[in-house]
Amino acid sequence: MIKLIATDMDGTLLDGNHRISSENIAAIRQAQAAGVRFVIATGRIMADVRAFIESYDLHPCYLTMNGAELHDEQHQLLHAAYIDHTRSRKIYETIESFHRFNLEIYTDQGHYSANSRLRTYRGLLDRMREVRPGTTFFKNFYWALRNPHFRKLQYIHDLEAFWQSDIHIAKFITFSQKPELLAALSDKLRQEVPGLALSASFRTNIEINDAKATKGNTLRVLTQRLGIREDEVLVLGDGTNDLSMFEAFPTHATAMENSVPALKEKAAHITADNLHHGVAQAIKQYL
């Protein structure tokens, strides 16, 4: 019997309009009513997801920033894996050496941009074209202006003071419309900065965490606390930042039809894509 369900958000739980379909909601509530624990496992920061998820009257555990933080249903921090400031400074310098990359830094005190407000906004529009294909420029422009993530973003004006502060750095995320540059950056980071986990939610980004901050590692911390076995866990995802969950919980690892090929190769099952309620389909199969 499945005792815990962990699902990614973007490209998995969310549809093309960044909403959770009524079919997915109904399936999750049915599972919770049967006593199944529900976990949001996302690269996003807690501040971006908590109010959104709970607007659907869902109250999960939150595995955020690819596993850098784990909160329970009452929002208490259970586990964290941060990047020390020495390596953080080196990561920043390495990314900056490539020029014109959009960069955000996720921390335990919110998320920050290392770029100007204008450059950050242009980068957000580029991301919208990737995650909302077919949407007009003007719709993306309006959506980006109202986007809570952009509105809550803080800007670093003094990098030295930032490195010297008591902020805990959980994740760097950088974006480029040139995947070949992202590949080169990944290679350089692996060579120059030890103890990192590199992944991606989309083909146009790199997400940089401490090596211990993966979805798989942190989900294992939670299941061990709860006394839940590997074969009692259903994990769902679509991107390379979900690979660690599939490796840690392979028995019922379920990839979306829209998943990257590397994830499908690791999957025990394939469900429908995120536009056709694949999460609901997978949950119903087990319930």
C-alpha cells in the first residue's frame, strides 16, 4: 500500500496555466482521506508555494529548493542543507565569468537577484516563453508584472555584506536561452567548486545546491522519520531535478509523459502529461 506521495510542481502537478486541475485535486484529497501523506517536492522557495498550495485546501509537507529545506504540515523546519559562504562566493564568481546570465539566490530569508531589476524582469519574460509556450508576449508581460515571485524578489546592492551576513544560502538558479553555455557552466562548476548537486527544471536553467540537498536525499530523511518503506512511496516528476527521487524510490517512480528522456529511463511507470491530469491518473492507479 502507498503511504506517501511526493510530487514535483512545474510540469508535473501544475497544468499549462500554472494551476492544479480539479482532477488532480480530487485524487490528492482522496489519498489524504485514506491516510496517505502528501509532499510537495519542488525547486521553488517556500514563500512561492505555501499560499498557493494551501489556497486549494491542501496541507502537505514541503520539500523545497530541491531538498535544501524540509517543512512539515505545520510549517516547522525539519531538515536543511545549505551552501557555505566560501563556496557560494565561488559559485557566484564562476557564473559571472560567463556574462549576462540571469541569476537568483534562494535563502532561508527569501530570494534575491544579483542583477538589476530591469535585467531580472527581462529574464523572467524569457522564462515565461519557456514554461508558457504559445502564450502571447503581452499576456506574459502582464503575468510577469503580477507574478508573486518577481514582486517578492530582493536585490543585492552590496555583495560583500551579503556574503558576510547570517543568511543561509540554499540554492543558486541561473538562466540562459543558450543551452550550450549552460552545459559549459555546469562543467566549470563541477571542476572548480566541490560538493555540489547540479540539476535543471527546464532546458534553459541550472539549479545549484549542496550535494546533500537533493529531492531524493531529503525525501529519504522524511520517510525514515515517518517509518515509511521505499516500496510504500509514490514519486512523480518530469525534470532532471527529480532524478534523485527516482533513484531513491524506484519501485513506484512515475514519470510524466512530458518528462525529459533521462527521467523516463529511470521510471517504473509513465503517466499522462501534466496537461491531461497525469498526477491524478497515477494516484488513482494505486488507490
